Amino acid sequence: MLTNEKVILRIFEPADIEPVYILVMDTIDKSYTSVYPEEAIRFFKQYHCKENIYDDYLNGYTIIAELEKEIVGTGTLLGANIRRVFVNKCYQGHGLGKLIMKELENRASNEGQKAVDLSGSLTAKRFYDSLGYVTQAEKYIDVGKDIKLIYYQMLKNL
């Protein structure tokens, strides 16, 4: 478990776009490839492109988790929707994701949201379950060649 003294949560800045993009792409490569087919990986990477990361920053509340000045996690709140929560594979299981989620949930609550929702991947579902999120539906996106990207629509009352 990482201590909170070592981890700094801060608001995303435009200069963070490249390291955050690299973090997201690297996490997809290391965490998703054993679970999702190549077509789904390609979809994830297109969906989490620099333009979409930046657009979420402009329209929502995006935070960065830093450990010794290295960006090791990120997450965004857009209205009542939590999205793009990624933690460097090396630091998964050490409490960083929970720290990011707690900050995003607190922000949503302070903004008057009564609940938050998110789309949970196959690899993240257990994590979100452990935080009290309830699966509303199992959904899929057709990513070509009759291959489906399965994910979960999840909700948590605040």
C-alpha cells in the first residue's frame, strides 16, 4: 500500500496531455491484452485518444496522481459520469485507484450529484464492485469481425 504522503493528487494541466496519453496507452497494453481481442484493444486506444482526453479535461474535472513527480494515475468526472480512470500497471493494487475514485466521488457529491455512473471494463469490474458500484447492465460494442467488446454499465449512490 502506498502512503498518501507519497502520492499527490492534482488537477490536470494541458502540459499533462502527453504523459497521460502514454499512461493510458501503456495501461491498455499491459492490462487489457490478456482479456480483450485485438479489435477491442484498437477500439479502446481510439476512444482514449489525445483529443478525447483533452476534451474531457476541458468539459469536466480531471485529476492526476503523481508519485515522485511521475504521473501514475488519472481519472475524470464529467457531470455524474466517471471515466478514464487509469493506474499504471506497476501501481495497481496499492490503493491509488481507490484514492482517485474517492476524489472523483467527493467532487461529484460536492457538485450536488446523488449518484455517479461509469462503464467498467472486464479487467476493472471487480475493482468497482469492491467500491460499492452496482452493475446495471452488461453491454457490448461491436468492434468488427463479429467481435464484441463487453463492458458493464455501473452505478453508485453517493
